[in-house]
Amino acid sequence: MGKPFQPDLSCVTPVSEDPFEYFSPMLSIGHLVVPIGVDLDNAEITRAVVAKEDERRCTEVGDTKSEDSLLPYEHPEVAKLLARIDGFFRMLNPYFESFEEAESWGHILNPGQNTDYHTHIRADWPDGLSWVYYSNYPEHSGELVFAMDAVARRTMFEISPSVGNLVIFPSYAPHYTKRNMSSQKRVSISGNYFPDPDKAEAFDEFASTQITPLAHIIGIWHD
């Protein structure tokens, strides 16, 4: 994956002054925004992802958005981006599972499309982190919304994406994207990181002894 990205932590921006937000008294949903790719050629990343728009892992009848497009992992700018993201997660906790192509995908919203309410939780391990990186975000093309439930759509907060920003949040956090009201494609890359099951003890020990403001903002070490 190349040389790990070692960011200056001063670039980390908590979206809320309160490091913990709540969907319920049991679930902290702190999140993190990192300008990890502002110096990359995001227009080229966008072109590379869009070129894979029709190469999907699965296709459901009536589902026209490319929420699970395959990524051009061999593309230099995409590879550079994924190396930075992987390096950042290694800094958060070196005992996450190794980067897996199966845990990353392209996400393209064409005009008029939206992404339904969902989570990225994995049954065998609840303490995962999910991420989304924006390579193209036209104005009014769909905010990222964290919500209480699918029926009431009670919004806790919204994130207006910016090109070059990486948003990290707990995998159990329910979320959706608003409808793309622009005339252009909204393009992002998403993925998950979960603790390595063979290194669970080391993961927990690192998490318990290396608590930092960064860890609190993300909110994965919760009761």
C-alpha cells in the first residue's frame, strides 16, 4: 500500500465541541474529519472511480445508484489515497485488520439519487470504524446525515462534505445521504476497519492504555 501517511494531528477537526454525541444513552457517535487528501488529484480520482461505475459487486432490481462499485486499486492516485487512509488507521490502533479490498468500495450518486438509511456494523465485532472520502462534491449534492431511526428520520447532525476530507465514524452509527440536488455526480470512496480477531487482546490493551483526545472524538471506546 505504500508509505503510511503520518498526518499532523493539528489537522484533525472534531465536528462538535462535545466529543460525544448520542443516538441513544448506550451509543456514543463521536466522529472525526481529517483533510487527508486535499493535495491529491481528486479530479483524477473521480474519473477513475466513475470509470468503474458499471462494475458492481451486486445489482438489485430498481437500485440505480452505484453504492458498491469496484475501485481501481491499481490507479496511482487511488493507491496513494488508500495508503494514507491505511496509515492513519494504523496510527489510531495498529491492531486493526490489514486493509482489505472487500472492505472498500466506490459510491456514486447521480443527480436525483440518495443513499438509504443503513449501518456498516459487522456481527462478529461491534467496535469497527467506517470511513468515507470525498473526491467530488458539487454544492447541494447530498449531505451525510446521522439519524436516530429510519422511520422518524430524527436528525442528530449533518456533515456537509468537502473534497479531500476523510470522515471517520463508528460502524454501528446509523446514517444516510440526502438526495443529490445538483446536476453532477457526487463521488466518494468508503470502507471499514475492524479489529484483527487474532489480536483482540492487543487491540483492547492498546485502546485502554493509549486513550487520547483523538480516541474520545471517534468514540469507539464506549461503555
